Amino acid sequence: MTFTSWEDRSVVVTGGTRGIGFGIAGLFAQQGASVLLTGRSEETAHKAADRLARATGGRVAGMGVDMRRPEEIEKMAVEAERQYGRIDVLCANAGIFPERPLRELTAEDVGEVLDVNLRGSILSVRACLPAMERAGRGRIVLTSSITGPTTGYAGWSHYGASKAGQMGFLRGAALELAPYGITVNAVLPGNVHTEGLTGLGPDYLRRMTDSIPLGRLGETADIAHAVLFLASDEASFVTGQSLTVDGGQTLPESLDAFTPPARP
């Protein structure tokens, strides 16, 4: 059996300077793909790209892109084609998740989360479409979340709305782009051990771990490997779908439905 060779593939990863995005970009680079990752600032993006290039020996470039600015998203696609001559895969991963109780939410809070998480994803897809259409093939993988499409969490109602919105976009886009050989899918991570999650404090981490049947938080590699599959030739007949990667977190109807593993 022949598996996908990534040696001649070009991959764009938005929000690739840390956390899940950094893990996704690193795995593609390790597999031999040419990667363009984006971050909020040019400096941060270049530093992350340099780290990955040294660690993997791969071809990795960084670019500062404000996902709230359509013109910068368009430049991202132009730069990817300029550097690598093609765009085979878009990993629309950039996202923010500021906690805000509903009573304290402002219009600005809602607008920023929707602009980055939802509108940014949609515009990233639109920007990369011309290159994929010319090639007659392409893979788009959105980083959504279990929060919104599957579950809810107090304090993140605006975040959940943005992630649920991604799923509505995914289904329509998958239908529209199928005739061009372009697939559109999503991963729905549960709680993954990243810098952002660590910042929520040890009590939060402990509660989250206790809610996962497999008894551990996810790692960025768990999500990256799911993305790699959805972007591969082996997934060429998969489109409009979502893959939940959460250690079974969304399976039990309550904590009484399973016995959390004893802590050492």
C-alpha cells in the first residue's frame, strides 16, 4: 500500500505559532511538506517557523496575519503560492477563546471572537481557493471544537457560537467545492494540553482530566495526526465531515457514567 507523500505538497496553517497549530505545522514539516504558518505578528511567526525548521529540517516559513483583516488573509495565500508555487492544504486553525460571562459580554467581545474564529476561517478558505481550483484538488481542514457543535461551557457562549458556525459553513462549502476535487472537513478537539489551557489554572486542568474516560488531556500531536489524515490522499472520499478527538469526553451522559482513573 502506498501512502501519501508530502514531499511536493504545500500546506498553510493559520494560527500556527503555538498550541494545536504549532503541532499541526510541525507534523506536516516533519512529513516533508513545505509549510507556511501564520501568527498575530511577523516576529512571532518568524520565530515559530525558525524553531520548526530547525527541529524538523523541513521547509517552514512564517508570516504575520491579522485574521480580522481580509486584505492580510489574501496576502497570505499570495505569499504561499509565491514561495511554494501551490497550495495543497489549508489548515484553518487560528482562533481565540477569551472567557466572558454572558452578562458581561460586549458587542466588541462578540465581534472579535466571530471575526477571528468564524469569519477568519471563511476568508482563509476563500483566499486559498484559486490555487486549489487551478490544481483541480485541495484539502481544507478546520479546527473547530467540541464546545459549540457538541457541548456547551459557561463563560464561552460566544466562542461556542463561533465554532458551531464553522460547522454550518463546512457543510455548504463541502458541497460547493466538491466538483473541484476539494474536500472540506473539521477536527473537533476536546481539552488539549496547550499554553492556553494551562493558563486556566491547575483546578481547571484537574476537572477536565477527570471528565475524560481515557484519563488524560489530549496532546497537540493527537490533533495533528487527525488533521494529517483528513488532508491525505487516503481521505480523498471524505468531505463535509467532522472528527471528534477528545479521549471520549463527550461520550458519558454524566460523570457517574464512568469511573475516572485513580490518581497516583
